[in-house]
Amino acid sequence: MSTSTLRRARRLVPVLLVAAWLVLGGVLGPFAGRLGEVATNDQAAFLPRSAESTEVITAQRAFRQEETLPAIVVWTSTGDAAMADRREAATRSLAPLAGAPEVVGRVSPALLSVDGRALQGVVPLRPDLGEELAPALERIRAAAERVPGTDVRLAGPAATQADLSDAFAGIDGLLLAVALVAVLLILLLVYRSVLLPLVIIVGAVLALGLACAVVYALADHDVVRVDGQVQGILSILVIGAATDYALLLTARYREELATRTDRFAAMGAALRQSWGTVTASAATVALGLLALLLSDLTNNRALGPVGAIGIAAAVVSTLTFLPAVLVLLGRAAYWPAKPRPSGEPGAGGRVWHRVAKLVDRAPRKVWAVSLAGLLVCAAFAPTLTSRGVPLDETFVDDAPSVAAQQTLARHFPGGAGNPVVVIADADRVTKVIETSRRTEGVASAAPVNASGAPGGEALVVDGRARVDVTLRAAADSDAAKDTVARLRAALHDVPGANALVGGYTAQQYDTLRTAERDRTLIVPVVLAIIFVILTLLLRSLLTPVLLVATVGLNFLATLGVSSLVFRHVLGFTATDPSVPLYGFVFLVALGVDYNIFLMSRVREESLRHGVREGVLRGLVSTGGVITSAGVVLAATFAALAVIPLAFLAQIAFIVAFGVLLDTLVVRSLLVPALVRDLGARAWWPGRLGRVRPGVTQVDA
């Protein structure tokens, strides 16, 4: 084959790659906005598989009492009139709803509060209504408003789920727009290039389209479950990861263009030097996410493969679409700037030269001060409470269901309308009821009769009966969870009762306990995965130990600062049980990403110039690109805060702050100073670790 033919073929490959990606983007791109079609925000679908409360849901089906999503109607007087006179009218207003297709079982009569100033009625809805939930609640409200002289509010799990759906409404467009605009502005400011930021953004969007199409197909066939939280995190994860990997490749390409005239050869060299680092970094994040499959919580298990798919799509786009476009553009990709080696003056290099000199001059002082600062922050980590977010803190903005629940709590026992469900042997029901009533925190207990209402003779099915237990505390409170724990302990000790305790509060309690178990299991697994990957990549044992320890310390320091900010600045008294685990997986996996970028370059330079010079050269050459990547990733995760939910706001702060802390302190100061201080010993027992300190090496 002639040289001219080879040149034409070489030019044709990137053109075909770009064309293929654009066609693929046109076909798969719309799926980025369609995940909501296969997403569910039904929290009952995400319960622990082996929990006692999940067993209760199964046991309830034997009574032909389907699982329900209660909507609690609360009437209060618009004036000073007593509500007792309106009780019959309130009952009549809800009665016609009993035959509606969205209603399951019996609609309760209106109950008068002890203070006589409020009424409540419970309408049990199907838990799988999805988009039909909001219209169903509007019909309930319209019926309840027929009672003259009253204000009507809707509380309970149904109203909360409707507000959650509203919070996630438009998540695809809003979240993606905020993230992309933030990334674009940062890239324009940092790189001062017109085309490069646009190319990186297009590559990230194409990766997101590919990931969403795969996830859509899997969710549509019930292989994975997707909720609003997983959906939002997928978008942020793909955009952030694709941008990070793109920055690493474009930095290498820029270096090669500064010394080569052939752009194809420059890209070939850039790919050879960066593909290993990119794939190792991606494997770290993907395998860390897949460790979530060990969780007993369905939404955690869903995030594992969904997130790994997103990371894989980011890598594929970075190593195919991006090189093809950059080769076609050549030096024009960086216009009006000119390609120059990383770390040179004019590209932020002066700053990193000064940082490198500081690390070289006083490495022990640098790592000691950095370590002390991180330890001080980490000391506050135990103060972060993860027992679940109270309902009045679930939404960042005011939500109707929160106001309604507060009104309900002022007039009725906190657990009214949302009882603890106990399934026990029928011949021990009397003893179960007596034991329940004696348990601290219980307001009342009664058997459920054949009509599905509490009171009267218990309905017996296959020798089992159901008892509804009303708690004094609000169903989502810590006090209610503690009461469930006491109730279980007491009922499990009733001989021959074989009692199972479930219901909404028990589900929250089981979720909390399961999340604690997940952290105990998954955290060491993720650390082990990261250690193995680092050992294989860096061919050392000591350096991986140092890197894992530093990112772990960074996580604890982030939790410490988050605890202070959440309580004293943002007003959160607690976090969702899954927040620390999500924060750990993202921060540790992504934190190791930046250390992989740094230390793979340090190793490369150390093989050529010796360990001391390798540390300094690696720090200078990667400082700008890694810092830019960290700022971009922090900005993309911060975009999660546009969704008015405490869970995502907390995740947004933890990951954004943690990434910046890792980028600016751990990766820039602590790790280089430790490696500089240890010298060749840091690479033990690898090839570098066997060389006497100060001896220059040349790559064979």
C-alpha cells in the first residue's frame, strides 16, 4: 500500500468515527430525556430484601389486603367553630371515593382529634399509581373541600411521594443544563479556547446519551431499577467523568503538539501515554460503584450498575470520539492559545512551579501541616448523624405535605393514619395487643377486622391476624423508630406469637439498620478494589497504601466539615442513611482518580529522571489539568443542589467539597510531599524502590 493511500486512510478513520458518533448521538440522544418514563419514585420498591418489614408486606397479601399508600386528609376549622359538628359531613365527603379504581379497600370515617379542633380521614391508595398519583390526590382534595367552613390539607406517604415526584419533575433538562453551563464556563475560563470546551461538552453529551439508552433498555426490561436520585446522579457522574478524562487526554495531546509537527503522531503518542491512566481511573470508579451490588437496599444496588454503565460510556467517548475530533482540528482545537508543554509559564505553570519548589524544599513540614489540618476536620466526622432526614427537612423548599403533617401532629398522635402493622398468630392476638399497649411510645393497638378497619373481632387467615399499632411520635421521627425497636423486642418475646412488625416506620428503621450494615460491608470491599488496581498500575505496595489512606482521611475530613455546615449553616439535623455510603464511594473512587493521574505521571518521570525530580516534574505537569478536572467535577456535582431535596443537597456538598479538598490539599501537597520525603522507598518493592535514592534512572 502506497504512502498516499495510508495517509488517506489515516484521515478517513477519524472522519468515520466522528460521523458514527454523530449518528449514534442523534439516535440515542433523546434517551437522556426519557429515563423518567422507566423511573419509579415508589419508595416501597426500594426496601431491604431480607428485612422484617418486607416480610410483613408479603404476609399482608394473605389477608387480601393489598399494600397501600395512605393519603391522610386533615380538616381544620377556618374559624372558631368546633369540628365535631362537621364530622358527619367529612365522612360523607370521602365515602364516594371507596369505589374509585385508585383506592384500595376501605376509606376510613372522619375521626375527631382529642382537642376537638381537627378531623382526619385516611384514603388508602394503590402504591403503583405513578403519574396518576397527583390527579388522584386532587380528586381527594376536591371531595374533602365540600365540607364547609374548613381548611383541607393532605398528609401521609401519598402526599410525600407526590411532592417527591414534583421535586424530580424536569430533572433531565434542568440538571443537565445547569451542569453543562457550569462546565462550559469553567473550561472557557481555564483554557481560554473557543473550540476545545465545546468539543469536550459534545463528547460528554454523547456519552450521556449512550449511557441513558443502555440504562433505559435495562430498566424497561426490569433488569435495573431507576428512581429520581439514581437518574440525577447518572447525569452528573457521566458529565463529570467524561470531562475529567477528556481534560487528561487533551493535556497530553497539547504537550505532544508542542514538540511534533504531525498531529496524527501527536495523538498516537497522547493515546499511548494516557489510555492506561484513563482506563485504570475508570475501572476504579466503576468497580467501586459495582460494590454497591452487595447492598441489601434496592436503590443502592441500582446505582451500582447504572453508575458503572455511565463510567464505561464516558471512557468510550473519551478514547474514540474525542481523539477523532482533536486529530481533525489539530492545533485549531486550542485556538487562540498555542499548544505548549504542561506546566510552562502562561498556562498556570508558575503556580505549580512554586508549589513544587515548596514541596521540594520542606516536604516534611508540608505533609505534616496538611495532615494536621485534615485530622482536625476529621475529628468532627463522628458528629454527623445519619438516622434519616425528618419529614420537615426532606425538602429544601416548603412542601405542602410537610405543612400538612405538621398540622396533623398538632392535633393527633404522631403516628395517626400511618400505623405500625403487626402480623401474629391469631390465638395470641390478645397478648400481642396487651404487650403493644404497654410498650413505651405506643398510643393505641387494635386488631384489624374483616372490613379492614381497626377494632372489633380480628380477621383470621391461615391462623394469622393483623394488629394496627398507633405510635405517639411522628411516623418518620427518631422516637418512632426507637419505639419500633422496643415493640419488636417485646413482641418477639411473646411465646407462640411469631410476631412480625412492619409498616412505614418499621421500613424506615430497617432501611437505617441495613444502611449501617452496608457501610460495614461495602467500605472495606471498595478499599480493597482500589488497593489492587493501584498496586497493578503503580507496581508498588507502599504507594498504594499511602494513597488509599490519604483519600480515606480526605473522606473523614469532608464528613467532619459537612457535619458542621449541615447543622450550623444549612439547618439539617441529620442525613439520609445512604448519604455517607454514597459520599464514600464517590469521594474515594474519584479521589483516587486524581492520585492515579498524578502518580502514574510521577512514576513515568521518575523512571527517566529519578524519584526526586520525578515527583516535581509530575506535580508541575499535571497540576493544572488535575485542578481543572477537580473544579469541573465539583461544579457538576454541586448542580445536584438545584433539586430541592435534602438527600441530593447533602450529596452535592459532600462530593463537591471533598473533591476540592482532595484536589487542592491531598493531591497537591500531602501526597507529593510524602512521596518526596520517602524517596525511592515509596515505590517498594517495585523497580524504583530497589534503586538507591539519588541515582538517576533511564527508562529501558
